[in-house]
Amino acid sequence: MLCHVAISFHPQGARTMARLVLLRHGESQWNLENRFTGWVDVPLTPRGIQEAKNAGDKLRGFTFDRAFTSVLARANETLRLALEGIGQSNLPVVKDKALNERMYGELQGLNKAETAKKYGEAQVKIWRRSYDIPPPGGESLKDTAERVLPYYEQTIKPYLLKGETILIAAHGNSLRALTMELEQLSREQVLELNIPTGAPVLYELDETGKVVSHRYL
């Protein structure tokens, strides 16, 4: 699981391995309202905007070669604000729905507490936290991983194998799916993983793409 690991980190020094930074978008309006968001486009809250700017502060000293994000506005805006903060507003950015949040189907837009009252807490917990049981009309984490991981392997990883420094701004579940692969987490471990909004995570990878260290910035 994600943990704080002591590593030698010299952002301005010679680069000996690839670096990958994962950034979950800042707080959105529906995060604040405790709603299932999924693929619905909702804006960042003022707090979310500040989280994105704070992420930029934490990324000072990095020079990214390129960035990837979903097609959803909350991730796009988080990435824009973070890059603006480090003076890389002109960085090449690729947007792809493969990095979108997990699609919650019929639950999208519903308040989580009210949904628990309607369907029962046990059922909602299964939909939210099981690995392969989707909500009605939506995706499970397994379904999400089946679009995120091929995209990572085919589109993003080749740049890392060249030693590039990459930033991915995405969502709680799309990043959980990727973290599961990067850290080789079990299904049980990934279900306990919570990625905070606006908190960059740095991975350093060897020449084969294997993670050798990671930590929150």
C-alpha cells in the first residue's frame, strides 16, 4: 500500500530512472456533497482549486516531459492549475476517457448516505468496495482496471521506459487501479486503499518499468 518511504530525491539533479507522479483531482462539488460522481462533469470547489494549486507547489523542481489526464473537467482543471504553478502550462497533455473515474451507473448523482438508506449499507458497501461487483449499470473496480491498465501499458509506459518524467492527473478509482498494478497489491489490499484529493504521489521506476520507490510529496 501507499506509504512514506525514505528515498534520495534530487529533482534538479541527474536523472537516473523514470519518474511517475500520480495526482488525484482536487475536491469536486459532488465530493463535497457526498454524491456518487463517476462520469458526470462537476467543477472543483474552492477548496479543490486550492488543493490543485498546493499540488503545484509540491511539484516545484520537477520538469515533466508530458502529462496525461481523463476527459473530465475536474481532472483537467487540477492538471492545468498544477502545471501553471510550476511554469509548465505548455506541456504536452493527452486526454483520454480510459483514465476516467469509475462509472457508477444508476448511482451517479445520488447522495451516498441516502443511497445506503435506500439499498442498505451492506449492499452499498459491496458496490463501493468489492473488486468485481458493479453497481447497477456501472463499473466495478475490475472493469475500471481493464481500461486503465492497457492504456497505461500501451500509451504511457513506453515513455517511462525511455526515462521520461510523467504526470497523470486522474481520479480516485482509476488511480487505485493503476496503483494496484504498480505496487502489486492484492484485491484485498486495494480495497483498503484511499487516495486523497490533490496529494501527488511520486514513483521512481527502473529501466524495466518496475517501481523501486514511492512516496507522497
